[in-house]
Amino acid sequence: MKEIKIQLKSADNAYPIIIGINLLRNLVGELKRRPIFANKYIIITDSGVRFLYGEKLLRLLKRAGLDSLLLSFKEGEKNKNLETIRFLYDKLLKRKVGRDSVIVSLGGGTAGDISGFVAATLYRGIPYIQVPTTLLSQIDSSIGGKVGMNHALGKNLIGAFWQPKAVYIDIDTLKTLPRREFLNGLAEAIKCAAISDEALFLFLQRNLEKIFKQDAGILEKLISRCCQIKAAVVQKDERESGPRKILNFGHTIGHAIESLAGYRLAHGEAVAIGMVAESKIAEKIGLIERTDTLAIIRLIGKTGLPVKTPANILSGKIIEKTKFDKKNIGGVPKYSLPCGIGKVRYGIKVEEKLIKSVLKEMR
Ligand SMILES: NC(=O)c1ccc[n+]([C@@H]2O[C@H](COP(=O)([O-])OP(=O)(O)OC[C@H]3O[C@@H](n4cnc5c(N)ncnc54)[C@H](O)[C@@H]3O)[C@@H](O)[C@H]2O)c1
């Protein structure tokens, strides 16, 4: 078992990230050990994870004599919306859940974002802990306190910063994760390595097969390192006013493609294409050597993630869509681009002509 501490600027905002196997079973003990006591524990999860782990966790909490409740919503990104949030508020208020309760966010990034937002807003904020069960949520979304929901006009447009009290990562839960979901997380791991850790990049190159076979030791190393990277970035810039923007590598073009594909492409697949495009852009403007671009593209390709722009999405549309990214200022997208393996720069404006030529090359 590994423990990483995340210490944010305000003194009361420090929390542990605990990574290990069989953690769900030991969660009750952990909750008691690290005073996250509450009069009531409310597990919030989605309909898929409910039957895989939610019911079991509820039984464990109840068996330990803890007053607990399990709420679930229909799985899937399309349900990360106000309707689901309202449904959860209704249930919590009708059950007279008080301020002395703790929300246990169990599941992938969708469950984490939704239940974290409920925690951030119910009675102006109650504590919550993250128990992520997808690779993406274990290395990325459960850390850093970004919570929220989608709006019909775009992804994650409504939200808050609300840090969890702890993050419990049980690697065993990945055993039931479908391969496509696993790949989603792997795309983010490649991003982490490409922008900030050459050793992690080499580790990924060397251990891809073991990662897919879910070798516990290798997975623990991978997840711990990604968590350390995310924690370090969040510590520097909790509210994304500067350095946290490095995490957007691959996401400017990736998000545009994801929304134009009508979510037919998984997030990780879109980000993979985005990383290929943005690495090529970085190369064309002289930020990164061709050998490094090729290494990034080769690693992405080796995982089975896509490296080409979908034929049915026009380059012009992708470029237009990047202008509506919520992170833009004045409608001008600014890119986070690699400048070597493990190095990145953010806030870079790129000429449309150049983006177009890269997207054309990637057909
Ligand atoms: N808050 C952040 O900082 C942040 C960062 C990145 C992404 N996100 C958000 O995360 C969301 C995507 O998260 P995700 O990729 O984890 O998807 P997800 O939460 O939608 O889960 C994907 C599917 O996997 C299932 N699942 C979850 N754990 C499982 C397991 N162990 N075994 C079998 N099935 C399992 C779920 O039921 C669901 O059907 C997006 O909404 C994205 O915006 C947030």
C-alpha cells in the first residue's frame, strides 16, 4: 500500500491518496483510523458500479455498525447533468441527511464529479471522500477537487472546486473494467508522462504488456506516479490560473473532436488524437524534436488508441470548435504543448493554417 499526501495552500486542505489492493474491504477500518467520522455515510455511485462494488461496500459499512445509505444514478457521461444532481438532492433532503454526513464518491469520473458537486453544494458543502474505480479516475479525476456537471451547451460547464478529505484507490477494482475504459485512463497516463516525466514515459514503453495484463506491482507504480504528478500540479495551482494548464496537453483538439463526434469517441480516444495533433503542432513550431514526436505517437499507437483524425470530421469544424473551449480567454485557444519528453509549455497561440495542415496530415 502506498500513501501520497497532497498539501494545498490552505492549512486545512491536506489529504491523503491511498493506493493499494483490497482497499474496499479495508475501507471501514481506514475511515475509522483517519478520523473521517461521520454520523452517516452516503455512498453515491452509478448503476453499473452499484452492483459491482456499491452494495458490497454498503454491507461492509453496515456490518461495522456505521449508519449508511447507497444512492445511484444511471451510468454514463450523458447523465452527468442537472437532472441527476436534482434527483440526488431530493433523495438526500427527503432522507434528512445532515451536515454531519460524509459522501463516499464511488465509481469513475462521472460518479466522482457528480457526487463531489453534490457534496460541494449541499448545505454549502459537506465532506466527501473519493473511491475511484476506473483507471482515469484513479490517476486523474479523483485528485484535485474539480467537481461538476455538463450543460447542453458543453461539457463540465458548471462546477466547483471542492477538495475531498481522502482518496482511496483500490487497484483490484480495475479487474472488472472493460478494455475501452482502461484505455481511456491509459491515454491520460501517457499525457502525464509526456508532459512531466521522461522516466514514466520509458516505464510505459517498457511495461505496456504487463499493464494490460494488470500486473498489480506495475499498476501500483503507474498509478502512484501519475497521482504524484497530478498532486504536484494541483498543489502549485489549485484553481487552474497557471501551471495546472499543462494538464491540457492533447485536450484542446481532443475536446473539440470529442464533442464533434457526438461522444461516439471515448474521451481517451479523442485525447489520444489530440496528443498526436498537438505534438505535431509542437514539432512544426520548433518546440519538440521529430524523434520525440514519433516516440509519443508510437506509444499511443502501441496501446491501440487512435492516432488519426476521424474521416467524417472536417478540420475547419475542429478548429472552430476549439474556439468555444471554456478555458479560452477572448475566444482564442491557447495550447499546452510538449517541448521534449517530460517537458511542456502552456499558453501558446497557434496559427490556424498550421493546425489545418497538421489535421490534414493526420487523415
Ligand atoms: N474532475 C476532474 O478533474 C476530471 C478529470 C478528468 C475527467 N473528468 C471527468 O470524468 C468523466 C469520465 O470518467 P470515467 O472515464 O471514469 O468514466 P465513467 O465514470 O463514466 O465510467 C465509465 C463506465 O465504467 C463503469 N465502471 C466504473 N468503474 C468500473 C469498474 N471498476 N468495473 C467495471 N465498470 C466500471 C461505469 O459504470 C461506466 O459505465 C468525465 O465526465 C470527465 O469529464 C473529471
